[in-house]
Amino acid sequence: MLSQISPEAFGLGLGLGVFLLIGLAICTAIALFVLWIWMLIDCAQAPDAPGDPNTRVIWILILVFTGWLGAVLYYFIVRQPRLARLATAGPFALPPVPPVLPPVPPST
């Protein structure tokens, strides 16, 4: 069956396949770059975690040095749970406010 295909048609099919493969690779690279920039911006603008103030700096360093792999990890480890917490809290939920102690009367 393969011997019945003309060399011109075979070359055209092979060239088209390579062209589509390169196009798919370029589109994937652009999508991963956009994801990386999006997660870097999201990490920089996210509110600080209540437990550790250095979490943002650590994640920014991870994102910068690992590229798209760090962006995928950040998306599933940090962003999705944060969005789930916000969704369960409701649209008008306020962060917890520490209690304010009454003023101590001056001693005489």
C-alpha cells in the first residue's frame, strides 16, 4: 500500500505532519509561558498566609527557578485550595479580626 503513494504526496504529508508538530509545540510553549506568568502574578498579589510570612517569597523563588513546572505545582498546591476556601467562606466573608481588649484603667 505504501509503495502506491507517489513520492510527492508522501513528502507533502510528511512535511505537513512536521509542520503541525512544530505548531503544536509552539502553542504548548506559549500556553505554559502564559501559565507561568499568571501564577507568578497570582503569587505576588495573594494575601499572606497566616502561619508563615515567608511563604510568598519561597513560592516566588520556586516559580522563578522552576518555570512552568513550578507554576503547575503552585496552581494545584496553593491556588486551588485558596480558591476553595474563598468559595466556602462566601463572597462577603471578612478575614478574622483579632479581639480588641478594653483599655486598662489607670492605677492611682
